[in-house]
Amino acid sequence: MKLAISGKGGVGKTTLSALMAAEMVRRGIHVTVIDADPNPCLAAALGMPPGAVPSLLELKDEIEARVGGTDGYIRLNPRVDDLVDRLAVKHGNVQLIVAGAISRGGSGCACPQSVLLRRLLDHLVLERDEAIIIDLEAGLEHLGRRSAQAADALLVVVDPSRASLDTAARIRRLAAEIGIPQVLAVANRVRGETDEAYITAHLDGIPLVGSIPNSTALAEAERQGAEAAGRDPAVAQAVTRLADELEFRWNRRVKR
């Protein structure tokens, strides 16, 4: 299963990425997680020590050699297959690749860093037979059309705020433009039926496939930059139900 996770900044998508990775490991699945958020925090949420994971975008000389750009010409299909083993850091049955923050000032979406990252995501989604979780920012710029269409689902994380729901609607429109086959919503920090009803009423038709309860223990882990898994049994149960639903949808899609 190959999942992309997006949503407004601050809604907990990095935490959900870590929790989903932990759930896959619990089910005996080896998973590769890509932190493609400009503010990479996934290593800590997975329980890895600070600075343990190198960033793709720290390889400035490598990027220039593979993609170019200094002379005004950019190679759009650089070799990336060898980068996975060089960049991935294993933590049990999870391996993490950190993209790093892209500086777009004056360079646009075709900057060399963005080209290399998009090509790496294409390689992971299209050419490697393994479970993938991609922690994205609110935009979908890093997903190429081919890898977007090959992803099994885009999970949009929302909370009980209008801003996050407006962002979800924008992400859904972007996803339709590049052909992502399934856009699904996950409600986070839900305090009860009122929150869930509000979210459902404002999802603009995006199917709600999971609801993660508000958790003081998980919020404290987020503040401390600590591992997300194992903090709250109610959250763990909700993530298990979410994984069951995604597996059901994935199996149904595969059988078609």
C-alpha cells in the first residue's frame, strides 16, 4: 500500500504518518516513510534521535551533478535508485528518508531540489514493491502525475477548524487535477460527536475514513518532539480501525 498524507500545517499529519507506520510494523509490514514536509519532524515522531537522518537536500553537490541548474539547464529524469540506500535510516521495520526544506525563493517549482525530490518519489511509488507513506505539506507540488496516479490513496488530515477543512477542499481540487485515485479524510483531535459531525458536514464530499480522538498524552509527545506510538490506547485503537478501513478499500480496489 502506498499512501500520501497531507493537510493544513499543524493538524497532526506528521503524527498520523508516524502512527500509521507503527501500525504497519505491528502487522508485520516493512514500511518506507518519506518526510517531504519543509519542516521535517517525522524522525522524532518515529522515535529516532535528533540528527540521525541525513536530508536529501543537504546533498547540494550531488543535486547539481544529477540535475544541473547552474547553467540554466535542468535534467528532469536524474538517476535516483542509489539514493534510497544512501539516505534511508532504519529504525526497526521502518526506514525513513528525509527530503529537507526546499527554498523556492526565485526558483519556482522546477528548481533542481524539487526535480530530484519528485523523481525520488516517482521511483519509490512506481518502481519499488514496498509499503510507502509520504508525509507531504499542504500542497502536492512534490508529487508528479504518474506517481500521484499510482498512489493508493491521499489521506487529508483535518481537525475541527474551518481553516483545516478549507485546506482539505483545496487539496482535493489539486488531487483531482493530477489524477490521485482516492482522496480520503481523517479527522484528528476529535473531542466528541459534535466535532465529528462538524467535520463531516464540511468535508465537501470527501469520505471520512477515520477519527482520532483528542489526546493529552499525544499532544505532550508532539510538544516534546517525542515518539508518537504507544502514548494513548484510545488513539492506537482508532489508528488500527483506520488501517483496517484502508486495507479493506485497498483489497477491493486490487480485486477490480
